[in-house]
Amino acid sequence: MTARLGSKLVGFCNVISDGLTHAWLQDVMVDPTRQRSGVGKAVVDLAIDEAREAGHEWMHADFDDDVADFYYRTCRFTRTNGGLRYLPEDV
């Protein structure tokens, strides 16, 4: 999904899926000069609408603590447990 202001790219995200019921929201990015203007929410909402239309039942998102408020309050994601494994040092 992309957001443009004229010809300028001001936001985007990627969505991947298992082809069945789960979709994953990745790399939500908004131009720093456009943050807190609704661009991020619009991109996420479009991603959710497209995933729903494709028949997906769940949208997953991983994110850092500094943007948690955006996902929980603005985009209405629910807190869940998850795991993270750093692979380069996994010997």
C-alpha cells in the first residue's frame, strides 16, 4: 500500500500472507514531515480492508515500543504474546 501527495511518496506498508486466513503488516513508514497527519492510519486501514476482501481473518503486526500507541489506540490492534529470535548469533 502506498500514500502519495501528488507524485511524492509520503507513506507505505507491505502486507504478506499465508494465502489463507493470516496476513502480516510489515514496514509501515510515513515521511517524517507527514507523521501525525493520518497518513499512517490511512495506509493501515487500506491494508486491513484489502486483506479482509482477500478473505483473511487476522492481521498481525510486529512493532517497537515507541510506536505501540499508534497500533493499539489508533489502529485498534490487540496485545498478544509473541516471540523474537535473533538469528545471526544463533549458533
